[in-house]
Amino acid sequence: MDVLDHIFAEEAKSKRKRAYEKQIQMSGFLIKNTLDDFGFSFQPSIDKRQIDELATMCFLENGENVVSLGPPGVGKTHLASALGLVAAQRRFSTYYANCHQLIEQLKKAYFANRLPDKLRVLSNYKMLIIDEIGCLPMDIQGANLFFRFITKRYEKTSAAFTANKTFSRRNEVLANVTIAFVVLERVLHHCTVINSKGESYRLKERKEFMRQKHQIVNTLFEQGSN
Ligand SMILES: Nc1ncnc2c1ncn2[C@@H]1O[C@H](COP(=O)(O)OP(=O)(O)OP(=O)(O)O)[C@@H](O)[C@H]1O
Ligand SMILES: [Mg+2]
């Protein structure tokens, strides 16, 4: 009985692992960094307890959203994707999309008379990660489609958005002021906001790289002169 128990447990474990790997492959994640990879000490403006709470996935059960705001390189995509990975691990259907690409997909579906199907597929995901809102401005058609997309999912399923514009600059993102207002109102109705205010991690890595390079050059120079 013990041997059989062990075999079944191993089989179930490997089945779960395969399902998770397939889910990740289909989800389109660019960054596969996890929450454990995130250095909270480097980004003190982020409250780890808030992220731990999100990692319980209660917000998914309640159809709530997450908005990750901040300047470039502070880990917005890292955190949103890492939460997506936790969701996938818990077997929630998860999908990562860059905002600009998502709008392009919606436009393509609209012109092919497939918009309702596309919206249905997208609204079936329990967790969506919409990355880089506001990096590129949306035209009026894009803003209309984005509004329909947000409305279809409102209070039913969750999304994690990342943006490097503050809420007060919403009009620079969406072409129409009224649409910008109603979209934001829906997104923020049930939402946790992660506000990163720190320094760019990319710059930190670059500075560290330059420091090591100077150290090596200095060592070589000293060895050469001896
Ligand atoms: N606190 C951190 N600990 C560990 N790695 C980090 C941290 N912050 C960022 N990184 C890493 O730095 C890189 C840039 O982070 P990320 O892409 O998440 O930034 P971003 O805020 O989304 O920037 P952008 O606005 O340019 O898209 C990634 O490789 C990410 O894993
Ligand atoms: Mg990003």
C-alpha cells in the first residue's frame, strides 16, 4: 500500500508540474522571475506584506485588480508577472499581454468581425497581466476597444496592470477624456495599488557592472606597472 501511495503521489506531482509548465508556455510571460527573486530591500517603497497578501490569490477569488505604478525599471513587470506565475501555479488560467499588442489584437479581431469572440476568450482568463499601459498613446478606436474589454471583465475576473503614468495623467494615455475616466473608474473600483517610487534596478545593475569593470581595469593597470 505504501509503495502504491508513493507511486500515485509522484504521478500526481508530475502531472501538476506538466500542467503548470504548459500553462506558463501558453501564458506568454516575458519575465519568469518569481516573488522570491524580488529584492524588497532594494525597493523599500513596496510593502512586502501587501505583496504577500496578493500572493494568497484572494483578490482573484473576488475578481479584484492590481495596478503597479512607477518609473522605469522599478520592477512593475517583475511583480505583476510573478503574481501571474503564482496564479498559474494555483491552476488559474493566466495570460500576459503587452497593452499595445492587446489593442492591436482587438483591432484585428474587430476588422475581421471577430471582436465578440476575442472578448469572450480574453474574459475567460481568471488572471490577465496587462503590461505597459501608457507607454504608447491609444488612439480613439483603441480607447473604445479597451473600454469594451474592461467592461466585459469588470467585477468578474482579475487583471494586474502596469503603468508608468500616474492616474492624474490618464488623459495622455487614452485619446478620449470620458473613456479614460470610465475605464479608470472600473479598474480602480476593487483594486490594490502598488506604488514603486525607488531607483531603477536596471541602473543599479549597470552601475554595479561599471564598478566591477573599473576594478578589473585598475587591477590590470597596477599589475602592468609593477
Ligand atoms: N527589486 C528587485 N529585485 C530583483 N530584481 C529586480 C527588482 N526590480 C527590478 N528587477 C529586475 O530588473 C529588471 C527590470 O524590472 P521590470 O522590467 O520589472 O521593471 P519595470 O518597472 O517594469 O520597467 P519598465 O517601466 O521599463 O517596463 C527585470 O529584470 C527585473 O527582474
Ligand atoms: Mg515593465
